[in-house]
Amino acid sequence: MDLGFPVSRTGSTVCESKPTLFYLKKRKTSKRYNCEQCGKAFKSKGGLTQHNEKIHSGPTPHRCDICGKRYRDFDSMDQHRQRHLMKDKPCKCSECPKQFIRESDLRRHMGLHHGVSPHRCDICGKAFDRADHLTEHKWSHANGTVKKPKV
């Protein structure tokens, strides 16, 4: 799988996790519903509704002491925290020692820390690390509100 940047390979793919690869293949369908609070995109209204109910509703008293992410129940927070503590994650950066569970996190890391942006505007060439940010940017071309580059 070509991610558009060099990656460390321990097997035939960047990320040996088959569920992750299956998820990435399924994600290539067009997404139409964006969360107004966090920008995450969904291909169905039901997916967006489920996301809002699970992620953006109710109190979140349980906080991960490693990254600060908050959860409504202790078990979800603890499961999240255990991922931080994994020693050998399947998606490895070729530029530094960082490792990730999901390939999407590796791509975002490459864009933020190594200057590799996987999403580029075909109108002006501006690069983005997230597809939903590129989509939002393209809308700004369409409605004439695109921000001029800082000089």
C-alpha cells in the first residue's frame, strides 16, 4: 500500500493489522456527514448520530493520565490508556521511533512531524494532514472565502 512517504516495513504491509487494513479499504467510500464539533466525517447520517451520542454527549469524568483524553466510563478510558502502554505497535514511523496502532495516526504523524501531507488541494496546492480539512478548504475556493497565504 503506497502511503506517499517512506515507512518501516516488518511484513508485506506498513501495518500488519488486518482489521485496520480492512477498515482503510472500506473508508475509501465518499463521506457526506461531518461532525460540527470535531470535524470527523461519516458516510451515513446514522453514523454521525451514533458518534455524537457516544463522543459528544454527557459528562466525561474519567481522564487518561497520559494524554488527557476524557471518557464517560472507566473501562473505555482504561482500554484507551492500555494502547499508550503497548510496546510493539504495528504501524512504525521510518523517521523516528514513534509507533501507532492505526495507519491513519501514522499518516497524521508524518504530516505534523515530518512535513509529509497526504491531502493536497488540486486547485492551489495547499497540503493538509486530514481529508476533512482539505474538503473544508475546497469549499472555501467554491464560495470565494479562501484564505490568502501569509507573506
